[in-house]
Amino acid sequence: MPKRAAIVGIGQTRCSYESEGFNHKELMYLAAKEALSDAGISRDDITSAFTTSLDFAEGRSLSNQYVLDSIGGVMKPCDLRLGEDGIFGILAGYQEALSKPAQIVVVASVQMASDMHNGSSAALFLTHLESNYVRPVCSQAPSLAAVEYCLAAMEAKCYMERSGVTEEDIARVSVKNRRNALKNPLAANQQAVTLKDVMSSMLLSSPIRSLMAARLCDGACAIVVASGEIAADLTDKPVWISGIGSCSDVWYPAKNDLSKAGATHIAASRAYAMAGIRKPAEEIDVAEVCDRYSFDELQNCEALGLCDEGDGGRMVKECISEINGCLPVNPSGGLLGHGNPLGTAGLMRVAEAALQLRGDAGGHQVAGAEVAVAQGCQWPFRSAGVVVLSRW
């Protein structure tokens, strides 16, 4: 029988747009404590621990090493740290859980946008860009903050031209996800918006408007992964990791096909092959995907095979991706509604997908969900991870 691993504990803090008095270590501790309690274990039961975060957002190298003790990972056999989106922590944790029987691995991530000084993350972001072409071009933006919006707008326009998606289609994603977030108590403070609200919101860089962009927030997430030999002993609702895939593509706007999420497509094909999924749109019941900008959800749905190429707009226009639709996408509210804790975002997508399969998603629960897909990416650097989860 092939080796398996399952998610047996989940912990998330409430996302917030402003610091609520907690520092990095405290916020991570709150999420880890909830995850361990959910799994019915203590710190002594942990065999390995992984932390993830984005160094350029923190403004310091190996930033996640400072919170390892918050999840009980000190002096453990494996205390690895990943400078990536949180979903890559799940990929590493899964492999660690399979390494030998009775493994219990904690994967956790924290990011606090409220600690960032105005413009500091944008300045660091600019230094990460290719120096001969991309950086000089992006330096011509009106401000450092505008660099990201300009890059996102380039992708959005390329995607719209290829797929025929309209600005209204993109705006509908924001309306849907912000409405979904009203049912999620962990989401940052949200208000319902109309299509008119989104289309009349401030233009950041055409066609990107302010209500089409996820707002940065504080948040932490921890997930306990256990080897198949002991998962069923820890919980009566294990969520099995059926497939994983990742891809880190070259990011060079002058040559990349910005109209497609190529890295996500490759990562998904690997995860689906592992999970034995041949027709994603028919076999997957719910999806949690990156929607840092509202067009990203449509582009990622196409890359994940949840619809045909060019049909992303139809998914939202025909309500296919609504909570009560044929294939709900981001019932948690996604990043648009939930808030965007940067490097923790992908791990939260996995957590929300797992809660759906356990039937513990509360007001945003999708009825009868048995197979889910979660996707995270380190935008705009063309790296993506995909995780397929199942109840059985």
C-alpha cells in the first residue's frame, strides 16, 4: 500500500489590516496553539517543524527563523525554514511526513503587513527585478507603490486580450469574493460591494482598480501533517493529501507569456497526475486559489483546468464559481475578501480547503465537498504550488 499523509490539525488567526497588539512570535504562537489543540497533541509530540515567510517583505534574511520556537520546533530533528509562499511548506511537510512512520510535522507561516514601513516593501521588490531591462523600465513608474500595479496591469491586459474577458468579468470576481468573506469570521473587516462600486473605484493602473486588488494584512496559519500510519488515530476527520506539485518558472516580462499562469499549469498537472485526477472540472468539488488581483482567479482557474482555456470569465458570469455553484471557487473570500497576508496566503488556501472537506467551514461551507484543490504562488515571480486534498 502506498504511503500517505494527512492534515490532522488546523489553526488560523483572524486576518487584520492593522496590528492588534501582537508581534510576529505571538501571532504565530496563537495559530500553532490552535492547530496543536485541533490535532489533540502537545509540543512534545512534534517530530519536525517548517516555517515559511517572504524575506523581502520582512526586510531581513531568514526572517522565519525567529518564530520557530513559537510552533514548538526548537531542538527538533528537522527545523527547516523556507523563504517562499506558505503552500511550499505543505509540499515540504508532506515529504517529511512520509520519511518514516509516526511522523508529526507542523507547517506554519506568519506575515505582518502592519510592520512594513510605507514604500519599504516596494523598494525591496524593485531590487529583486532583473537589472538590465525590467528594473529600469519599472523604475519609470510614478511611484514605488505603482510598480506592482503596473506589472499586474500588464498581465491583466495580456490575459484579457487572449481570453476575451472584460473588465466587468474581472470586477465580478471581487464582488463574489468580498460577499463570501462576510460569512467568514476570520476575514478582515469587509463590506459587500456591487459591480458599480468596483467599476467606479480608484484606477490604480488600467484595468486594475482599487477594489480589484487584495489589501495587505496581518495573519498567521499553522497546519499539522501526520503520516498515514497515525493520522486516523489522531482525528476522525483526516484530510488526505492526494497530490502535490510545484513549479518555479523564469520570470522575465519581455519573454514570458503574461496571459497565462504557466507555473500553476505545470504544478497542477503534476499534482493531478499524483492524485489520479483526469478531469479536474468534473472531479474537484471546491477550489481555493490565489486572487491577489481579481483577474488572477480567472487566470488560475484556467491553469488549474477548472474550466477550458478562455472560459474563466464564463465561470463567474454564469455563477459556476459561487458557493452554491457547480464548482465553488474561494468560498472563504479568497485574498480579496480574506485579506492578503503575503507569504502566508498559500498556506491559508490549504487550510480553508481542508476545512471544507472536514465540514468545518461554517457559514461558507460548500455542501458535500469531498475533493478540493488549493493553489498558492509567489507573485509575480512565476513560482506556484498546487495541493489536492480528499476526504478518503
